[in-house]
Amino acid sequence: MNLIQTDVITPEDFLYFRTLMGWTPIAMEQIENGLKNSAKMICLKDGDTPIAMARLLWDGGYQAQLCDVMVLPAYQRQGLGRLMVTSLKDWLRSQLKPGWSIKLNLSAAPGKEPFYEKLGFRRRPCEGAGSGMDQWMAGE
């Protein structure tokens, strides 16, 4: 494998990853806006072929969201997800100022919780924290 890391993800590649993962379809305009407004992105390529990606959203204050961690099935279980998540966490940690704390949130796909627990995330609900929750809203 000729691994190349970049911070550029095309909307077409993003849509390709979502489709392969079986995730909810979203409009191209939403993808473009989401990528443009990400705090940090990682795309791993095998030569010219995108094989994995992840994004980090951050309000510049104390809340951040790890999202869209996707690795093509043929490249899973090779440490690529760990590499991307660790890299995004390291970048976020580098943004901390003295006295700052940042809460990094995520919504794990079913069955992926153990992967994130190995990277220091805790399952919710747990003592002192309620259930992680989400809601999809669709336009008419």
C-alpha cells in the first residue's frame, strides 16, 4: 500500500464513502457545505485512490464532534481508523490554550463502540452523563 494523507476530500469521494457504508443519502450541496465548514479533515489514499476519511467539527470553544470516520471494507482492520482519529484528536489537543477543556463527542455506528473505547472514548449513558442522542430532520 502506498499510503498518502491529505486534508482534501472531494464531495464526490465523500458521497462514494457514504454510499459504500450504507449511510443515509444527503444532497450534494449539503456535502459541499459540510466539508467547507469542517474544522479539520483527513483523507487517506492508496496512491490516487481514496480509501478512508474522517472529519472534525469544532465551534472554536469547548465543543467538538468527530464524524464521518469511514474506511473502505478492503482496508479495514489495518489501523487506518485509529490513525485518523488519533491525528484529529492530536490536532484538537494542539488548539488548547492554558485553562481550556474541549469535549469531543461522537455517535458510533452500531458495533463500533469498542473501537472508540480503545481510543479513550466512554460509552454513554454512564455515571454523570446521559445517553448520546440524535435526530434527523428532512425538508419537504
